[in-house]
Amino acid sequence: MAFTSFPFPSATSAISEDALTTTVTEQLSPNSCSDIEFIFARGSGSSLNDGDVQKWQEEITYKLKNSSISYNFYELGSRSYNNAKYPAISVGFENATSFFNSLSAIFAKARIGDFNKSVEQGVSELSGRIASVNKSCPDTKFVLGGYSQGAVVIGRAIRKLPSSKIIYAATFGDPYLYLPEGYGLFPDACRNKNLSEYRIYAPDCHTHSGLLGTNRPYVPSGYSGKVGLWCVKKDIFCSNSFKLNNPIGSHLSYRTDGIYSMAATTIVSKVNSSYARSGITLEDAYIPPAKEYDRPVYVTSASGDKPPVLSNLSYKNDKITYALSDNTSSVLVLYNNIILGQTTETYLEVPTDVTDGTFSFIPLDNNTEQRGEPVNITITSNSASTNQTTSNSSNPSNPSNPSNPSTDLAPAKQNILAPKSGTR
């Protein structure tokens, strides 16, 4: 389904960190400086402040509600920087203009056509915005997100922006997706092998390239651990299949299917790790990355949603193990009420120097967005002495639902996601 891909320009076109102080069109007030600015690029034909950017902001805001980190949001297309303002031109078959824009998208990698011009406007505005903020607020860092055409903007921009200024870049429904583990009749991804580190959510194990081609490498130099992609099943623009009765339906579902909520969990974890606070660091903790497709997902029945369950929790030889019900897609892991990360594995390796503290494991059903009852285990100075308890809550809730404060989770406050040496 993918078209022939063309190479990106060489790294010589990248913008150095020093250059960020010279390519500025305006100067911000120092009083407006924040720790982080979240920048989002909308999809083709979308208006400013559409449903995707609203959901992006809503989910990040909710998951940062207990954080002391200051932040603000910016949407590409809001202002002109570097004489550029992202138009997010429409594509499709609604009229002649959108049809010809669709044709031009095929050649965007070759840097020709109106679709390419739209993307380049986005890249230029993004570079100018970061330069402008950096002029007055040199300590501010950035988190980038892009949906559809906006994902193309982000993918192209990070090849020019210094990675030291970027905490994370997230793409949704990227038509230039690249997952080499999805190629072949029996791809590695279907056997949970050789998974790309940036593959955060791509449940179709045959997914390998976008509709318009591939970005190779998908993660440019300096951005290891700073890029993640989300591609829902049957999204014609990034997945390996589509719905015959509604070809673009899945591509339009990111805002309604909990994808931005899932992404916000990853993003906020990266943010809190970047702004580490003092205290226990668990620098050697290794949590296997979450890969939703390698475990069966419960399908909602007429009688209602069946909550996910975690059981048989045990601790032995510096490893915590547990069993998951069939409808448990993944597990959210916390240490002393601090989020460590999300995993689909059934174990957690505990650093030998961690002798006191409570680990909490919350089973999640990513299909229904239900949260099961937390199960806790306390590690004491006597490694053989554990205390396993289960929450009294009998009403699992949607993890993105702010109406249930009894299950609110404290944000991570230190860098605890670093894998053990040699585990990858």
C-alpha cells in the first residue's frame, strides 16, 4: 500500500541550538516563561482548536493536575513565524482542490506539490516558534505532537531541531510511519520480536509503512527514547488494512478511542522524568515497554464491561511476578504512588538497592479504558518479607475519567524509566 519513499535531506540542513537565538521574529516576555510548551500540529483540512487538539490538551492537563511543572499549549497555525503559518491544507474527494492536494501528497517526500508546501509551512512555523520562545525563555523545553498531516510536520521538523530542546515527539496516524518489524508474511512483530522502541501503540502486527511511504530512520540522531508513534487498527494512512465500508473511519477515531489519553500517560512520564526531583531514583529499574497487540483484549458484551484483573502477585529473587486476566491489555506500575510506566509483561525486575517501598500494579483494559483494582506489594529491608494487599475499591473506573478522585495517580517525579544495561 506504500509508495516509493524518497530520502530526506542531509543533516546539514538541521538548525543548531545556537541558531535558535538568531532565527527569531518576536520576543516573549520573561514573565510568560514556563517549564514546558506543548505544541500540536493538526490534520489535513482541520480548523484551529478542533477535536484532536482539544483532546490532546485535555488529557495532558488532567494528567499534570498534581504536578508543580509549569506549562502552556501552542497550536501550529495560530501565528506567523519565519513568514510561515501552517495551513493544514485539505485532502480528499470533497472538491477539486482537495483532490489535487491528495495527489500532491504522493510526491511530498520529493519536496514538490501543495501538500509539501503546507508541511514546510508547518515546519518553518514550528522552528520559528521554538526560536522565539528560546530567545526569552532559554530553559523552556518542548513536547511535540502531530496528527495525520501534522504528524508529517513533526517527523520532518525533528530532523532539523536540536534534540536537547525536545522532551518528546508523538505522532498519530502518520502516513509516513515506518515499523520494519511488520514486513513479511510472518513478521517479527506478530511474534513480539525486534520491536521498534518508538512503537508505543500499533496493534496490527503487520503494520510496517504509511500510505505515502516511510521515514527512514523514523527516529533521527539524538532522539532515541524521545519519539513515539500511535497507529490504530485499520487506519488506512498508517496501518496495513482498512474498513471496506468506511475506509477513513479509523483514521478519524483517535480523539474518541482513548488514544490521546494513552499518549498523555507516556508523555507525562517523560516530562516528569525530564524534571526529576530529589529522592530515590531507581535508575536501574527496567519495565518492559507496553505492546498492546501481544495480549488478547476483552470485547465488551451486552451485559457490560468485565473489569481487568491482576492476581498471584509474588516476590522472589529481586523479581515481582503476577498473572493477568485475558482482558488485561496492560499494567500500570507505581512505586510509592509514583508512576513508573506501563507494561504488558507479567514481571518487574527490582533493583537490589531498593529495600523499602510499596509497588502498585493496576490492570488496564485498553479496549474499554477500564481500570481494575490495584494490587500492592511492599518490599521491606528483609527481602523475604512481603505484604500483599488489594484495594478495597470495587468500582473500576476509566483511567482518564477525572470524576473518580479515589483512584487518582500521583505523577512521576524522578527518572525511573531507564532500562538496565544490556536488557535491550
